[in-house]
Amino acid sequence: MFVHLAIHYPRPEHVDDVLASMYRVDKAAEGAPGLIQMGPWRDENSDRLVGLAIWESEEAFQASAERIFQVAADNPWDQWCERPIDVFHLTQP
């Protein structure tokens, strides 16, 4: 398995913009070979939003990532977020 985890730090006035973008990415990912689960999560202890995608393999993620994330490529992240997105690519040891 392979996990793509993205932590967003939206400015309060742009939470809805970031969530809408995350849902667009989810929609673009529908039916991607090897995708097990994808969706946005809200951290209850902060303003952070977390995008979590679980894939069968890193190869499956890499084969679809460019197409999926193209829908968010033009987002004004520097205006919407207080700091850059933290992205983690996780594999089990």
C-alpha cells in the first residue's frame, strides 16, 4: 500500500476554497486504477485540512497523479494558505 497525505493550512477566509479544491481533486481521481480511498479530513484541534489518499501501490499513484492534481494546478495556494502544503508519501516499513 501507498499513502499520499497532504496537510493544508488554509487562511480562515479561504477554508471553503481549499475544501472545494480538495473535492475537485477527489472527483478527478474517481475510477483511477489502484485507488482504494481518497477524501478530505478536518483536524478538530486546528484549522488544518488533510487530504488522505490510499493506493494499492506507489506505481498506481504515480500513474494517475499528474492527471488528478492538474485540476488544482492553478489554485492560488499562496493566497489561500498561511504556509505551503506539507506532503507525505508513506509506505509501510
